[in-house]
Amino acid sequence: MDRLNRELEDSNKREEIIRLFLQQLKKGEALVSKCSSIRRRNLYKKRKYEKRLRNMDSSLRDLSAVLQVGQALDTQRPERIIQDMYH
């Protein structure tokens, strides 16, 4: 957790993670579009795209978790500063 905290304090790193997240969303959108054009009987392509969708989902979940931790840390910092001021 401390390692992640240090990494997220670097604004360049945070912007890079956000950029990666947005790129993955665009790739996901394109992938869903491709999946919607697969014919019902084409089981090979369905399985192929199903695997890709699972990988995309996993990647988006990981990036989302990192961003949520960063957001939680951002909200804790002001509280700590205020506590330090009054103690």
C-alpha cells in the first residue's frame, strides 16, 4: 500500500494511469463493436472475442482499482493535514 501511495503521489504517474484507462476504454468500445457483428453460428470467433473481453474486463478492473485507491488517498491527505494542525 505504501508503494502504491508513493507511486500515485507522482502526478505524471497518475496521468499515465488515467491515459492507460482511457485507452483501454476505447479499445473495449472497439472490441464490443466487433463482437456485435459476429454471426450467431460462428462459435470460433465467439470464443476468441469472449477471451478478449475477459482480458479487457480484467485490465479495466485493475486500472479502476488503482485509480480508486488514488482517490481515497487524496481525500485522506487533507484530513491528516488538518489533524496535524490542531494536535
